[in-house]
Amino acid sequence: MDIEGKRILVIGLGRTGEAVCDFLLEHKARVKVTEIRNTEELNGTIQRFKEKGIEVEAGKHTIEFMLDTDMIVKSPGVPHLPQVQQAREKDIKVMSEVELAFHFLKGKIIGVTGSNGKSTTASLIHKILSDGGLPSYLAGNIGTPLIRFADNSREDHIYVTELSSFQLEDIQYLHAPVSIILNITPDHLDWHDSFDAYYSAKKNLLLNQNENDMAILNRDDPLVWSVQKKTGAQVFGFSRKKRPVPGCYLNKGWIVVAHPDEVKLLKPSEIPLHGIHNQENVMASAIVGITHGLSPSQIAQSIQSFKGLEHRLEKVATIKGIDFFNDSKATNVDATLKSVTSFDQKIILILGGRDKGGNFKKLKKSLKKHVRKAILIGEAREKIADSLRRSISWETAASLKEAVRNGYDAAQPGNVVLLAPACTSFDMFQNFEERGDIFKKEVRELEKEIG
């Protein structure tokens, strides 16, 4: 792709947008940016980019500014803008950052997507490959934007790339020789027009695969397993209930890899990550390791030494026999269900935040079984309360500090106080990381007070 001298518009000046601008400037494109945040909110970023020769429009997206261009690159999470549709109608090319990166990237992409577990799985795959001596890099939604690697990439490099539905929606040419779909459940329905649109975006990961490629799919998820009809790649399954071959599955108390022969990898009890859903993440990761020539013992060792990621079922403290767990990354209903069913103990559950189109009624059956009480916070608390009526006891809290203390007061020794909100954090916090950090801070403050 020749971009020298081309007028290229970048929508959104976040971390990815900045990386795209730097890349385009390096390749002598004529760069302009449109950003909905105003100058004050951008804290000097605009001036820095203007000094580099970038034309910046802040606080608005005017149609005249957006159509005066040869190509548009959308940052992840930029909403559907009518101006972008008008650009397409005028045959202006629109692409995502990962699509742009693909045109310049040497090496192999391992694409990881799904509604839940992407970050954990991508990180574990990266660790397995790196521990095995392979030149692996973590990119995409969790790590460094893929475009940052393009100029220094080599043919033998492996880019383990977490891909969200936002990044995949505009895919036309991106080719991931190894594609992984972990699960598909309703998510980001406040952003996508429908569940079908969200589902279609996820399936785009398989678009350009051929018979030399691999699709690693969840055999236990009907929506995921059905997409094998859409790919020409060899399909590997992973399952806790069946025995897909080739693939990875549970058999007689062992996680087993079958490629082509059945080999015991490790016991589920040896996985250091909490929750049965992490068995699936481990299985998908193990398939990548075994198909890249690593031995079962090497893979098992990497899994056993994997410490997991912050804000994903992260144990914070035990106070007077009550365990506190931070699962702030559980930003949709199905992630919360997986979190709740990861415990044998009774739970005091902190729920709420900004709703993104979730069906909270799906929580009722599982919460009735596992949860003693719910503490509801944020914008969605009334909607959640309406959904949970006559199923479990609940109360509201005005802050996370209040929720932590009320959760402790409601718990008994042997119980768990769990932050698994089923919502985004943007009503009260900058992101799920800040929400998780504040939860941990409040738990530790409580621990000091209790002694």
C-alpha cells in the first residue's frame, strides 16, 4: 500500500490514534485528525501533533473536514458516524488500525477474539511462545497497537493480537493464519446496531483464512462452533464437555491435547487461574503451543507459572475469613455469570455501572444459587434492581467505598465479596482498571481498619 503524499484522516486521538499518526508521518502521508474531545480535554496533545504538521479538528466531526481526504483510519470504539458512511458512499477507503498495520506487517498474526477471556488467553499464548524461545510479541487491544510493530517487523515474528469487535468490524484484507474465537455472548450492544452486527464483526477474523491456516474454536459454544462453515482453515476445537480431534479437552481428570495423538498436559487443579472458564482459555492456548512445535511439558510449565492478569478474578485480601476478589473486567452479563460460578462459597456481589445493552434477567437463576446479597452501584442500578426483584436480596450504594463496607457487613466468614459489575465503568471511572484499583484500595483500607 502506497500512502506517501496521501491525505489520510485519523478519527480519534487516543493511544491507537496517536500510534497511527506517528506511523503515517513516518511514511510521509499528509495527516489530519478529528477528535470529539475538545482542546482542554486533550491536555496539550493537539499542540504536540500540530507541531508535527498534523491538522487537528477538536470538539466536533464536521462533514467538510472528514470528506476532504483520500483515506480514513478509525480508532477502536469510535461510534458509527453518518459522516463515515457518507465517506464510503464517495468511495473513500475506511479501515481500522489493525487493517492498516496488516498491509505493512511482516510475520504472522495470531488473532484472539471473543466476548470474554481475550486478554488472558492472548497473554498466556504470548508467554507459552516466548518461554519456548519463539519471537513472540503481544499486540492489539491489550498491548501495544499493532501498527507500532509494522516498521521493525520480520518474517519470523509472531504477533499475538487481541482483537475486539470494534477492530474487526471494518476488516477486509487482514489475514490471521491462526485465529481463535473463545466465545460469543451479547456485548457492546450499546455500540453495535444489533447482536447480529456484533456477531458478524467477530466472524470477520476468519474472513481471509485458507487451507494452510488454523481456526481454534470453542466446541461448547454453538455460535462459535458454527462459524467453522465460514472458514477454509483446519479447525481445532477445545471443550470441557466433548472430545474434538484435533483439539484439546478434559478427559479423566486431565487436560489433554490431541494433535494427532492424545497427550496429557496437566490437571485442572494445576492451573493457577481461578474459575472453570480459565480451563477453556488454557486449552485454546495449549493448542497454539503444540502446533508451534513446543512440547507438552514446556507448555504445562508455562501455564503453571502464569500469574494471570490484574482485574480478572484477582484475589485482593482475606479479612476475618471473608475473601475479596476483584473482577472489574467482568463488564458484561456473561462475564459476571462465569465469575459467580467460579466460587463454591456464597457471594456478596457488587454489580452495576453503565449499561451496554445487557440482559440482567439472565443473572437471576445463577445469582439465586450462588449469591447471598447484591450491592448495586452506578447508572444501571435501578435497571438491575428491576431485573433481580424477588430473586435475591439487594441494596444500593452511592460509591465503591460504601459498597465494599456494606459487602463486608453483609458477609459471613467463609463468604466472598466479589466485584463483577456486568457493566462498563464509564459512569463513575475512567476505565475498568481505575474501578478495580479503587476497589482494591478500599479493601486494603478496610483491612487496615479491621486489623
